[in-house]
Amino acid sequence: MTQTASPTPSAPPDDVVPGQEIYTPEFRADPYPVYARLRAERPVVKVRTPRFDSFLVTRYADARQALSDPRLSKDLYRAGDTYLAVFGEKARQINTNMLNSDPPEHSRLRRLVTQAFTPKRIEAMRPRVEQIVAGLLDRISPRGSTEFVDEFALRLPLAVIGDLLGIPEADHEEILAGTQVIRTVGTGGRSPQEDRAAIGQAQERLHAYFTGLVAAKRAHPGEDLVSGLIAARDGDGRLSEAELVSTCFLLLFAGYQTTSDFLGNAVVALLTHPEEMAALRADLDRLPEAVEELLRFDGSVPVSSFRFATEDLEIGGVAIPQGSIVTVVLSAADHDPELAADPDRLDLDRGPTPHLAFGHGVHYCLGTALARLEATTALRQVLLRLPDLRLDVPVEELQWLPAASAFRGLLELPLRFTPTPARGGPVTATPVAAPVTAERSGRFPLGDRPVARLGFGCMKLTGPRLMGPPADRAAALAVLRRAVELGVEHLETSDHYGPRIVNELVREALHPYPEQLVVVTKVGARRTPDGGWIPALQADELRRAVHEDLDTLGLDVLDVALLRMPGVGEPQPGAIVEPFEALARLQQEGLVRHVGVSHVTAAQVAEARAIAPLACVQEHYNLVHREDDDLIDALAAEGTAFQSMEGISYTTFFPVRDLSPEQAAVLDAVAQRVGGTRTQVAIAWLLARSPNLLVIPGATTVAQLEENVAAAALALDPLDTAELDRLAAIAGTPPPPRGPHGPPTP
């Protein structure tokens, strides 16, 4: 990080700086040069974003003044239209808490929660924090690699705050899914309007969850903080229901999000300053002081939550009109030379520095002691148990949260290290009863072998975000082994995102592979965590990808390699020709037995088939949604239900989403008659379409896997004509010519 100043942007006539001049792609990776320029040239500056204008305060002295100035209010109800412009109406239900209030309301709310965060109570949590850290590292340390954000940084603080609040461990994934939507706003390729809608939906789900949690704790109180807050409310009426639910949300989000982001930032800071890391590893007793410098150097909360001026005032000599939004840039203040000499240098021997990473004034972070306990415990054990720790990608390729995010953190952090044995006992999967097998679905001609028409898509193992390692590695391995036991013979391994995490899981679970198993991978275009595409379609890139798949899977030859094209925009004619010719050459060299295509148009299918026979064509499908209707229509037109194709496979990750009430009623009626679930009926319908249709659902648990495999039995049981017609109407496709599955393929 440097303090090299960029040229001063030309300000509009009203002296408002457009946000895009500050929040650039370079800012996303390293905001500190911009902060240095603002501190030097415009320490209090009005910035315009699409939804609102805000005065940024960047100097340390001004920041401390603003954070303790009672004329800058946090009360969301007093803010009125200003609040709605920033957050939207739906946010009110989860923001009625101490973060968004002023004294005396703030004092009342904070006093009720403070009991859980006394130094004595936090110190009593140390053994549990150490236990959680040890368990997470037991899963990571034997492998020699990890995606640190997903496998450790998110999991530790969520487990800790979950214990404190009394959130069942089984609910952690539900909590994570909702909070990650809010945290990663701006990274999914969505429009701002779609982002706001997604955030609103996530907030509603989290509000509903905590409303249910409060009801459960009221009926069955425990020793957790939520039960304590209920007792305080029900005892003398000091908390309203809205305040109770909103306080739970605040404690959850503030209690784990900021700590998880800081852990990733701290590890990157240490790895990019190897001399400092080596000195710290040699004397781990210095960790408490090191954590303070790491907080100052690259904290996870770059800006304070917004304040608004209740009257005209002045900060740093700049007039702030009544009603204006003020944002204190904590990270800029912490890099002020007036606070620390040579502030852009990481110096773990710097000594005490009154940084603002936890804020200042009446809203000073309540959980500082817990955050420090988690950070020191985690970093100590990471440095001890992951020897030769290093980045697994160049530092320039790390993906950070969006430039204008309220958080400073990484979307993912791939790391490598020397494997070490786990220190805990082995994790074993729970035995399960055997349902019907995938073979009941009939057989599909994939290349030179017929395989069961119900396969398995391994990307689902990585969880609802479809990126990074699985939340529970042992469970993922159990699912893979169970899939083979149940007769699954088509295994699609490919990761969309970066390192071949899924391949490594497949190898660990199944190598040496059963003779009947067909392993399918994808090469070519891949997705980025922010929703973009990396083409990776050059001949040398495809060759490298095939060799990486061979290496990580432990194979001498790939059964099937699918060329994945970028699934966005209108492709240029002939764009598939050169990459598919390159893949066909790898087939001729004996590195790949069969080839196919994925994320393509009907025209691209025709172009590829003119070069080499296709083992299969893949597209994503669910009961009421197809990614590419034109492709499906074109393939259907080639013959009755695709029968003239060499093969076509449809991946069905979410087969029953987006149903209207009328469609859901039809599906439920069929499910009730045949004794199945919506998902089973939807998968059975896909299998019923044609003998040349291979369906590849995914699963994150053995129970989900068995439910999907049971769909094979439904596909072979007769559905009456009226049911077939109703399901065809839902799917927007013709019904099968006869019966639920058509003639079996030899």
C-alpha cells in the first residue's frame, strides 16, 4: 500500500465529487492511495452516489470529532426520507436497534446487551473459541490447501456468536446464505435494482428467522443471550418486540461479519509482509499488540454507519447543512500521518495507537473484547498449525468486496501450506438405509457406454453459493460415496470458480474409481465470484485445464470433457470453432475419450458437431425455467424429444423454483398421488421426456441425494395422461409421446 497521490479530479460546479471518481476498480483492491489524496487535498468532501450524497470525513482529528458529535444523529426514525433513500423501507424491521438510535434510547438498548460482553464473560468463552478454532483447522490442516474465507474466516465467528445467541448449529447455513447476500452486494452481476431487491428479500428471511427464534426461546428459555433479552423484555417491558428481533440481527451480523473479514485481511497483510510474519511467528506472545496494528493497517469496517446532521454544523472547516448525510472513513483516519508515522507501513512493533477500527464515542463497538479474543486465538493457531503458509494465487488476483461496500474484505482467499495431521478424532458419516438406485431410471448412451440416466452434479457440494470449499467436507465426501453406492454412473466434477476443489473431493472420496463410473469435467470459460466470465478458450489454456483435471483427479485420460463457452451476450459466428478444434486435438492425442459442449447456442452445437461427434450437450433446466429456450427448441425440433442427438444432458440444480400458485398446485397434486415430493416429480418429469435425456441433480446431504435418486423409481411408474399434460403445461413443453420414460436405451 502506498500513498502515491492521483491527480485531483475536477469537481462539478456545486463541489460534489461523483462517486465513480473515488470508487474505481483500483480502489477496490487498495483504497489507501485515494484516502491519502483526500486527506491531503479535500479532507471533508461531498460525494455523490446513485442513491444519495454524503460528506466523507477522512482525517483522524475530524473523524474523532464527528464520531462523538451529538448533532450527528444515528436515529433512523428522525432521519425520515434520508433513511429511506439509503436503506429502503424493508430495512426498518431489522434496524430498530442500538446502532440506529441516539441517547437515551441508545443507552437503554445498549445497557441490556452489555451484560453478555463484560471482560469476565468473554474470558469465560475462551475454551469454546479455542475448541471451534481447533475443529476448523482439523478439517483444513491435512489437505495442504484451503479457501480460507469460506472454510475458516466465516465459520469461526458465526459459530461463536451462534453459541452466544443460542442459534442451533443446523441453522448456520441458512443464516450464512442470508447475510452473504447483504455482504456481497454488487458482486453477482446484478443491477443495482436487483441488488436492492435481493437485499430486501434476505432481510425479510432473516427477520422471519429471528422472529421464530425468539418465539422458540420464549417457549423454551436457555442460558443464551436471546433468552436473557426476552426475560428483560417480558419482565418489565424494556424491549419492544421489534427491538428484540432487530437486536438479535444486529448482534449476529456485527458479531461475525466484521471479524470474518478482518481475519482474511490480517492473513493477507502478514503474507505480503513476510518479515513481519516471521518475527511474529517466532514470538506469538506479541499477538495482542500485533492484532491492534493489523486492525489499524487494514480493518474490516472502512466506514462508519451513516449519520445525519440535525442542524447546520462544521467539520474540518467545511459547512455541513442540516439534513446532510455524514460518513466517517475510519480506514482513512487510521492511515493519517497525524496518528501514526509512516502509516502505510505494517509495523507490528509500532506500539499502542488509538485507532478507530472499533469506532469512537457512544457507539464504540460493544464486542471489541470478543473480536480480539477470536482474532488472537485464530491467528495464533493458523501460524502454528499451517506451516509454509502462502497465497495460492498472485496477490493481484485476489477478489475484494466492491469499492463502495460498507465492509473491507475478501470474497475468497485461496491458501497453500504443508499438510499436517488433524489433532481431533475422525468424522464419520451416519449410516443410512438404501433406497431405490439410479439404475431404475434406464440407461443413456454417453460416448461408448450406457450409463444410468440419473447422474450427479458435484458443484452443488460447494453449497448454495456454488463457489469455494463445502461447508462440511466430511458430509460432502459421504455424499459422493453414497452416490456411487446408489448406482450413479455419471459424475460431473467441474468447478466454475478457480481451483479444482471439487476434483480434489472426488479423488479423495472415490479414487481408485469404480469401473462403471464416467467422470465428466468442463474446460474453457469460467465464472468469477463477481458474476463475470474469463474466456480461457485459447489452445494452451485448454491444454493446461485438461492436464490440471487429470492431475487433480488422478487420471491418465478424461472420460468426457465438455467445452464451456461464456454464457453471456450474443456469440460471434464461429467463436466456438477454434477452441473446439483444440479440444478435439486433445481427444486425438488420447488425453480425452469423448467431447461435448456446455453453455452454448443451437448454432454453436451445429458448428461443434461438424468438427467432432458430441458425447453430450449440456444446458441448465428446471421445471419452469430454461437458460436458453432457443437451444432447447432447436434440439427438440431435430427429432421427437431429442432422439436424433448423440446425447443431451440437462443439469437441474433447483427443479421447482419460480412456480406460480397454480403450477405448485398441479405439482403437489401429482406428488401426493405418486407418494413423492415436488423435487422428485420434477426430476421424474425430466427423465420422462426422452431416453436421450440425462438428468444431473446435485445434493449437499445424503438425504437430498437419496430423495433425488428415488425420482428414478417415479420415472418408471406410470403417470396418467392428464397428469402428463398438466406437467407439460407447467414446463412449457410437449408431453412425452407415450409413457413416462419412452423406450429404454440398450
